[in-house]
Amino acid sequence: MEKVRFGLLGCGGMGRALADQAVTLDQAAVTAVTDVDAGRAAEAAERYGAVALGQAELLASDTVDAVIVASPGGYHRAAIEAVAAAGKHVFSEKPLTSYSADADACIAAVKAAGVKGMVGQVCRFHPTHLKLKTMVDDGTIGPVFSIYVERVGGGWGDKIQPWRLSRDLSGGSLLEINAHELDFMLWLAGRVKRVSAAGGNYCDSRLDYPDMAWVALTFESGACGVLQSSHITTLGSYAARIDGQHASAVIPQLFGGPITLKPRDGETVTVEPEPVETPVKAEIRAFVEAIVNDTEPPVPFEQARHTVAVAEAASTSIATGKTVEL
């Protein structure tokens, strides 16, 4: 296959962001689009020189090799099962699903169809996240002993899409937002075996899920982690701290900021992440290359399923007050 021809399922903001980058790649094109809003689909079709179709027509089209699923997470299972059954490769925007049982069904669907599946955990392609992963893997920081990430800010605001109010449809904050942070923590420290969380709904009664959570993770390696997730603060922050076998790192701004690194036997230094390709473009490129070269995508469904399971366990822990074993 010289060029991967994409269908776009869901022409909202994230769907357009993914398609905008796909059409810049020599090995990709967007040939068909579909959306529940016919007007939005028509606009996207014109934007990409594609054709607007119904979902069934798009999946049956012989001009589509792969589908970008960019609908809300609660709709992903049905979409992914349909895409796989049609014999198309599938790139799913995060989260893979809202519940781990649905993620299992998605994994089974792509395996049965013999197609590739990848989830858009785009932080793996951001410069600071990438640099930290490299420093963990090459021993600069070393194996992770402790990792803390905070992503906190204000509420959704008055113009929130209705589906974001629903745990079933969005996955709640721990998946609609913090799928990024959880995936990052698992990428660096490995699989989680135990989750204990506390939180609740403090400010936004429209939500049927917590708007603030502290999530404590015990990893299979023995490492410990904490995620602070919040919609209730008036002072936002996206920061991290990592303590490893060989060094500690403090990152005041995970989206592109410098890293303060202190080795156990050396001086404190500032590490600037190297420039990288636009992250959304990089993740679509990685998926295209996996299809063209018949290799494993960098974020397969199985990895994304563990992120869903950890978030689900945190929600259960908040609701029950009990620790959850995975």
C-alpha cells in the first residue's frame, strides 16, 4: 500500500485536527467523511476534497482503507466494531472506550478482522513527554520509583457539549482529559496493580462524575504514583515530578517546558526538550507507517485498554471508598 486512504467518522474539532494533519502526509489522504450533523460533514468533505457519506456507505466504500474514529468515547465500541467488521484499519481518538469491557470488545474486533488498531495518546509525541521517556529508558533517570502528575484547572464552562456531562459518554474527567496523564504515567512506570482514589463533585452539579480526584497508583514494578485531577481550581497547573533510581526530575510545564534534573551524584541541570514534529501529525504518521510497513502501531488497543481499566478502577474506588486490585 503506497497511500492510506482515510475515512473520517466524526467531523468535530478533534476529528478535523486529525484529518488536517493526515492530508499533509505524502502517504495519506482523506477520501470520505461522515457525521451525525450533515452540514458539518459537508463542510469537512469540502475541506479535504472528500465525499460526505452515511456511516454504512463510508464503511462499504472501496476508497477507504482506514477510519479515524473521532466521536465521543462512549460511542467508540460500536464504531470500532463496525469499522473492523468492514475490514478497515482503525485509529481511535482517546479514550479507547469509557469502560474496560467495551475496550475488550474492541480488541477482539480488530483481532478477529486482522486489522490494525491504534489510540491517539498524543502526549507520547509531545517534546517534554518524549524527553522524559528517553531519560527513563536510557538510565539518566533510571527505573521510576515515584511519579506525580497534576493537571488541574477550572470547569468546562457554559458552552460544554452535552456528552461531556456524562460518565458513560465521555469517560468522565479521568478519561476525557486524564487519559493523557494516565497513559504517560503507565508509559514511564509500567502496568498498575492497585488503585486507591478519593474525590467527588464539588463545583459542577451538571456532571454525573467527580470534578476533582486524587488517584494513588501502585505499579507492578513496586513504583508509586499519584495523579491530581481537578476542574475546581482557580489556579491551573500541568506539572510533574519523577524520582528514579539515578535522578529526579521536576517539570513545571509538561506541554513543552524545560526539565530540572538532579542526578544522585551530580549537579542540577536544566534539560530542554528537542523540537519535534507536530504531535498530532506524528501520531497519524506513526499509524500510517504501521499500516504501510505491516508493523505494530505504537499505541495498540491493548495498552489503551489498561489506561481505561485504571481510570475505571479510580472511579470505583471513589464511589466505594475501597482500594481496587487490577
